[in-house]
Amino acid sequence: MDFQTVCDSMAAMTCVVSVEDLGEGRYGKVCIEAGNKAYIDSIENPGPGMLMLSNKFVPGAEYTNYLTRDLNFEDFCYRAAVQGKCLHSYAHPDRMPVWFNMTFLPISVREGNKCYCTYTMEINLEASTECMSNISGELASAVLETGLKLRGSADFKKTMNDIIKDIRELCGAEHCCIMLMDKADRSCDLLCEALSDDTKLVSMEKYIDNRFFHIADSWEETVIAGSNCLIAKNEQDMEVVKERNPEWYESITSAGGKNIVLFPLKSQEQLLGYIWAINFNADDSVKIKEALELTTFILGAEIGSYLLIDRLKVLSSRDMLTGVLNRNEMNNLVDNMDQDKEAVASPVSVIFADLNGLKNVNDSDGHAAGDMLLKNAASALLEVFDDRDIYRAGGDEFSIIVCGMDEEEMNRKIEKVREVSPKYHKLVFALGGCTVPSGKDVRKALRTADERMYEDKKKYYDKYPELRRGASKDGFNMN
């Protein structure tokens, strides 16, 4: 057959691909036998960002002459050329700033162990929602259900646990999970996961630690390698994973993984994390790829919004200098407890911790030193109390509200703060506390703790009058 004539008869960018059929689901070389002018131009005169490994088209050369090896492309070529399937895909590979609308059609010619198919592509600079939604009714229903669950949810994490179970079932996988990554903190966090009842695989909680970030951080470059996902469905594909990332391959196989599908989750081109399924139904890999390409597009947007709202919540609830909760959060808690809206354990202890000598540090050493003193104050309190109980009430004053703490324990904690403080340069607290029977009496506890804190502060300045706010260098009060 004259493959060049076949290509030239097509208006869109088209080439003929050959695949070596090695039998038993394995294949050898995948080559570009011929291409029309539009296709050859895409190699020899690529657009902005469309970098090729070689800009010279050579008929019959392996496709890896021009592009990084892509298991998804090879799989579709194999299925079309060897298995005679007509396939379509719409994808955004990481290596290029465009979307590809791709069609693979079998050619009924076989020469020895070489089989052939056509590959036709259209390039979109922006995502086409029409192309993305051009999927089967079954998959469209599953993706729509995912979107509706997220939109109608009041509990994001619970909904994500439900969704990951649905995805695991769709993939026929033993294990499926979503892991979030924070490159700034170099940390990983398990958002949700689902395991089949009969699996011997264990929860990712066993593996996700500081060291695992090092492994996951390499996936984009070594495993995804410029594609939009990884689908390693059999031993031949897993050998590619072994070659690209032996440490991760060992982690998967030693845990009992035989195959894996891995998709990055992105929002506004920012990597948020990954979704993957282990020991999935390899016979459904085309359907799984099609479903997850659209599902991850939706999940990426929703998770991005969730993380943004979460960050905004932190910004609105945390004191930016010290990292502890701010006065607004304290007021909300007190209001809810006072109005009996907050279910709290009884009794309730309130402690006021006010810095002695902050103004003196600001005046003598500068405000940067004063800021450091405030940060150290927060660090000292965090050695004794949970960060959920500490508030910067304002200026040099911190408050601690602990539910379920009796007076004896409160006094032990106050003494512990006094023991910890000398570890930090010039850190001295004036401390006062009060315990009340229930949250409804919290305002009384606040007043009493404040009074006792000022009594403690007076004793300190009586002992060290030269550090009293407004004192002159010779020790006289200037107020």
C-alpha cells in the first residue's frame, strides 16, 4: 500500500504508524512510516513551545526520534494497528502548551509482524469543552455524578471519600487514592483513598512521610515525562516505570502492585497532587483513561478552590506574625460558648500570658527584635499547649482557652510556661489563670484571668522598675 498517498488524501495532520506485533500483548518498535505536509511541518517547523527532539522528519524512523516516549500514544497505536480498534483521545500533554484532538484508525495491511494505523491530530491552543465532553453516555453519567456530588456537598473530605470509592470501582482497582503535595513545605498529605475488600495492599498512610515527597516530586519529570498521565497496564509497561524511576517501581511492586494508572491533579497549571489506581482492570484502560482525563480536570478545579478557601480561612483566623489563632477566632469561640452554641468539655480554663518588657525591646533593639520576641513567645506557649487553644489577643497579650482542663492542671501548665520561657532570649511572661465549671461562664474566667495576670505583671515591674513601660533609662517612670 502507498502510505504516502493515504496521508496526502487527508486535510488534517496525518501520518501512518507501524507497530511491531510481538504476540501475547507485547509490541516492539513504533515508527512513523509517512506523513502529509501538515504533519511533517508540525515536526520540522513546530509552533511556540512545541519543541521536538529532532526537527528532521525521516520516513520509517521511530516516533521517539521526535518525542519523549509516551506509553499512552504507544498503547493507542497498538490497539488500532494490531487489534483493529478505532480510537479517539483528547489530551493536554505536559510537554506542550496545547490540547491534542487525536484519532487512530486501523489499516488492514500486515507485513510480517508489522501492523499499521493512521494517526490524525488537530491542535487546540485552549481546551475545547465540546471535545472534552464527547464521551460515552456511561462515562458522561459517572463524571456528571462526580460534579454534582462536589457541588452539593457541605463536607468536602467526606464527599471526596465517596468519589474515590466510585473511581476505584470504575477502574476495577484494588486501591485508589488522591494525594496532595505542597512543594513549598515539601510535604505530602493523603486526601482520600479506597481499598477493595479482598486486597492485600495497605493504606498509603503507611508510606506517606517526608521521604515519600522525594519520590512523588520526581514523578512529573521521570514518570509522566511530558505526557498527561501514566498508564502502565502490564509487565512491558512496568518495565518502563522501572527504567524511569526504579525507586518508585520497587515501592509499588514490593507492596503487591502489578500495574498502575497515575494522573496529575492541576488547577490553573499548578500541580496540586496526584490520583492513582493500583491493580486496575487493564482490559478497560482506554475507558479508564477517557474517564479520568475529564474527572481529573473537574477534581483539579474543585480541589484548587477548596485549598484556596482553606488558605483564606487560615489567613482570616491566624495571626500572621506568630502563627497562632487571632483575636477574631477567640471572640467567635467566646460568643458561641457564652450563647451555649459551642459544645465543650467541662470545666474550662482560661490563661492570660502577657509579655513583660516588649516596649523596652522595641525601643532599645528595634521592632525586628520585638517581632522575634513575639514569635518566641508563641513558640514557648506551643511547647505547653495545643495550637488550637492559643490566641494572640492583641499586641503583647496571648490568651489560652482549654476545655476540659481543671484548675490543678491549669496551674501546672502555668508553671510549665515559666520553666520553658528562659530558653528564649528576654522572654518573660506575666501569667494569670482562672477555671470555671462550664463554657457559659467563660467571660467570668476571662475577667478573672486578666486581673490575675496584671497582678503578676505588677510584681514583676516592682522588682524590675527599669523595665516598666515608659520608664526612662535612669529608672524613673515617665508616664
